[in-house]
Amino acid sequence: MSFLSVQNIKHSYFTKSTAVAALSDISLEVKEGEFVSFLGPSGCGKTTLLSIISGLIEPTEGRVLLEGQPISLADAKIGYMLQQDYLFPWKTIEENILLGLKLSKRLTEQSKSASLNLLRQIGLIGVETQLPKQLSGGMRQRVALVRTLATEPKLLMLDEPFSALDYQTKLKLEDLISATLKQFNKTAILVTHDISEAISMSDRVLLFSPGPGRLHKVFDIPDVIKNLTPFEARNHELFPEIFQTIWKELESFETFKK
């Protein structure tokens, strides 16, 4: 049994006069502990599919199973990390990272201690009493990661979490998040427009075609790349070849439109 099963998903957005098809017959499987990227042009439905998998949107057709149970019934524990950190500016860093535990009534001395320890593990030492405005963008995204992992989600959704960062910070954070997720054996889905990011962080890259979104092709990343950090992967001799292969597939969508 697969960890996550997306079965025959179709989705349309309706207005009073029109229906716009966003996704068409999407089926895919994700193994526990796997890191998968959704890649594709704007308008191919990547974020819509992410919202369906997380249970935020009910699909027009099809179903999503997590550990054999429908998302609506499973104790899903799905964590979200977005482009913006969405930290509460009036709360301290400690209050922010413990908020999810508090809301879910799972805040104990043990869970608090584990969360603060994780904060230190990812290099944020002595920031507990500070406010978000006192931290850089990259540091705030690390806080957002700790807040997400503190609730021990089974599945982590990453919706372009690095796109608002400068390039150097982005590369450092890719390495940090990749190492952290591997350490805790977390299953993750990344939505991105960045081919290099998808290749360097993923076990598989799922390429979607536009209008309505379909699963066009799956690229399995070689073990020699997967076993490197994202930064190291970008410098591997196989990296340009994989990049060009995916780039040509994306280019074919533009050719088709013409």
C-alpha cells in the first residue's frame, strides 16, 4: 500500500456562466519518506492539486488516500510551508513555533522541549524571545519550518517556500530543509517553477502540462544526485543533462501552443 495515493483527480472552477477545467485525470503515488516535486508552467494546476491533497479543496472527481484512508477521514497531520512565513509579528519566536501545538491541544513540556531543541538544531540559538521583525527572511523561514515540524506532520507541503528569498539564502535553506526532512524521514511535496530546485531536492520530479493540468512525465532522479546535498547536486556532472531534458519538455509546451 502506498503512503499517498492520488486517484483519478479532476477539478473545475465554476462561476455563474462558465466552468474552467483546472486538472484532468491526475493519478500518482508517493512513498513514505519520499521527496517529490510538482513542476510545470503557470496555470497547470500545481497549487490546486496541492490544495486537494491537503484537503483544503474537494475535487470535482476522484479521491486522495493517505495511508489507505480518505484525506477527509484520516488523521492526516498535513503541514504547510508557504512562500510567506506568516509568523505573527506580535508574538515571540517561541510563541510562534508552539502555536500549532497549542491549538491542537498537544502542548506539553516534552513537545515544547522538542520544538525548542529543533530550533537550536537548525542554527537559531537565543532567538526565542525575539520578534519576527528582528530576524532576516531566511531565519523567519527556518522558524516557519520548525513551527510546521513541531506538530509532527505525516506529510509536508512546500508551496514555493524559497521564491521570496535572495539566491544565496535560498541555496542555504534548500540544504537545511533537505537535511532536516531526511533526518526525520518526512514525506514532502514541493511545488516550484525552478527546474534546478526540483532536481536538486527531489527523489522524483513530476512534470505537469498546462490547460487543464495533466501529469505529463515523471523524472526519476539518479541515486548519485539524490545522495548529495542540493548545493552539491547542482555541481554534479549529470546535473546539466537532467536539467536540459526537463527544460526541453517544458519548451515543448510552448511549441505546442504556437
